[in-house]
Amino acid sequence: YRMQVFTPTMTGMHWHKHKVSAKHFNAYKQLGKRMPVAVALGGDPVYAYSATAPLPENVDEYMLAGFLRKKKVELVKCISQPDVEVPADADFIIEGYVDPDDELVWEGPFGDHTGYYSLPDWYPRFHITAITHKKNPVYPATIVGIPPQEDAWLGKATERIFLAPIKMTMVPEIIDMEMPVEGVFHNLVITKIKKEYAGQGQKVMNAMWGAGQMMFNKILVIADEATSITNYKELAVYVFKHLNIATDIYFSQGPMDVLDHSCSKMGFGGKMCIDGTRKMEEEVEERWMNENIKPGLTETFLTDRFSEIKAVNDQLLQYDIPCLVVSVEKGRRNHIKELHDQVVQLKETEGVKMILYVEHTVNAKDLTTALWRFCNNLDPRRDSFISERPSQHNPGKYFA
């Protein structure tokens, strides 16, 4: 994934443990052999895209590159690592090897495409044996940081290109898929399905979390064919209308992106699915208040009562989206949970289905930035608190 330079002839080789390069390295380690490696920079831009594409392990990235450019990729042998072939039109080739017997090197932290620094860890050393280049080479580079940056559109290409294979091979009921740039690729995925039976949302959830790089997804939102998933306002109104917090949100845990700094443990953390599809009779529980009511609160109502609340975005309530974004000056461990328990006991908050808490340094009224900060700093299993109480508007029912 990246190579931190340590000496003129040695870099780190940061490959993620979930990816194919790490599997190749483990195979060489079992054989007790050095692993020859070549890094190709430049050439046809399609090479960089194909290298990032979420292909099955038995599909060659060069085959995808040839398909996209409509002609085969010409390969030539490396000079110092002749067992490895590289594109003949690459601008630079860095040849070398990784020795399984080497001590690992402490690599990172690194400012990443998430807009945050990814955490340091131990990775193999890459020893350089040759660097070659063509005449007048161009060194390719991109800018990473707070999204959207250039890489956001590579992600959008993947979203469109791989929608059809996902539909055909794994989840045929999927109609469309959207990865908002604020979610930084797989942190936030919205899926539209053709719903035909109870529990179909959970079926899609399980299928997607078990599918290739979709295993890194953190927040999955599922809607049905009655709404658009690219018109976010329309989508939010529809999802919240059909959402019972107590019964329609599911938590799990599993593999996560190594670059995700918010996980409880490196590469392992929580996941959340929000089932915003219309509910069948079997999916509705009588205990819960299932009708929607308009909350009766404002920003000043909360800031006047809680000194740690610095700002509240209550504008979504005007559009029948029962969600608040709250900026909090956090001062102690478990502060947010304690605050949340107090807020949801107020009678005026009945009808609010979700409250997103962000740091007081985040402008709660800037939805794009607040959503980016929220998605990146959240471990859903660790950081979600579901509260319930008897409804004051509908006696005998409970509200969550």
C-alpha cells in the first residue's frame, strides 16, 4: 500500500494483512525464500486503477487493465529480479526483495486518504536492488487529505464498475449502490434493494459483509426501491420514516481496514447496519411506538440545559428527518454516554430517532464535515448507545 523511505536502498513494505501481497509474503516465509518484488510507477493510468480494484483473488489485475484499455499489457522481465515481469511502458521501476528472515521495521504514522493519520505498525523491509526508468519519465503523485480529493473519483469508478458483478454473483436484489465521499469509500455504503420479503435487509447485510473488500464496511444503510439513494435528503426522510431504532439497527464486528484509526483493535472493530426499508408485518413489534412524531426542541433548549453542548444542528428536523448533530466539549471518560442518557429522558426529545455527537471543534451545522468526522472516528459497536423509555405520546408503547 505504501513504502516509507528509511535509507537510500531500503523502505518499509506496508501491505495489509487482509490483502493478496501479504498472502504471497507468507507463502515465501513458509518456504524460507526471499520474495522478489517490483514496484511500477506511471505508465498507462489504468494500471493504478486496476491495482486498487476489488477483484477476486484468482483474477489478474493485468487482465482488468487490458480489458479497460482494450489492448493487452506488454510485460518485460526485471533486470535484477528476472522472475518478476513489469509493464514495458512504466515510467519508473523499483526492483528489490523482501526477506522473511529480516526484523520488521516500525512504519508510519502516515497522513492518509481518510483525512487522518493512520497508525504505525511493524512491517517488512524492502531492499532495493535496481531502479530503472524510461526517457523523460513522469513521477505520478496524488493529493490525499480531507475528502473529497482526487482518489474519491477512483472510488466512484469502482462503485459503478463493480455494481453489476455484485448484483449478478452475490446479491441479485441489489438495484443500486452509493458510497458518499464523506464516508471515505467503505466506511459508509448505501444500498438500494428490491424488497420482497421480511428479513431481506438482514440477508443483504450478511452477504455484503462477507464479500471481498466489502468486509471492511463500517456503516451500511439499506433502502428499498421506493426512494432515491443519490438524493440524500429524500433518502434520509424515507429511511427515518421506516426506522425503529430498537429493532432495525444491527451491530456486528469483524475485519476492518488497517488504515482505520478508530477501531477498538488494529484491523478489527464494530459494524452497523441501518435497515431503512419499508417493514413487512413480520418485522413490526407491537411493543414499540411505530408512528412518527415531530420533536419539540430547539438548539437553545439543549445548550441552555447542558453546558458541555456547544452547538446543535436541529435543521434536519424541519425536513422530517428526526436526527440531531451535537457538538460536545468532552471532559471525561464515558461523558458522551452519560450526557446522552440525560438528553433522551427529556420529554421534548421524543421523536428524535438518532443523535450524532461530534467534538466541540467540529461545526455541527456543516453536515459534510460533521459526517466525515463522525464516520471516521466511530467504532459502531463501541460508540453506539440505544436508549428506550415509555412513550409520553402513546401510552402503553415504548420509544427508542
